[in-house]
Amino acid sequence: MSTIQKDHWNPVLYDEQHSFVSKFGSSLIDYLAPKKGENILDVGCGSGDLAQKLQIPEQVL
């Protein structure tokens, strides 16, 4: 019987090898200009660093 090996997500490894994705996408934050009440879907976009930048701090609102 063979064993199935599952891949495990490693965000550190992703950032080390694919940091260009976040650098390239960071200009979209200004373009999207998130506002209170809006929803922006981040689907499978790396380690989540850009999604974190999309969050609007409460003190700004």
C-alpha cells in the first residue's frame, strides 16, 4: 500500500521564493482604496500580507 504525502503551506518559504508577487501587487492597494463597509476578496494570494494591508484600522474610520 502506498502512502499519500500531503503538501503543507509554508508562508515563510513562499515569501522567500515568491516575494515579487506581493511587491507587484502592492500597487493595487492604492488603486482599490478600501473604504469602510466594502468587501474585497483575496483568493489564494500568497501569504496574506496584501490582505492584511487591505484592512482598515478602526481608529482611521
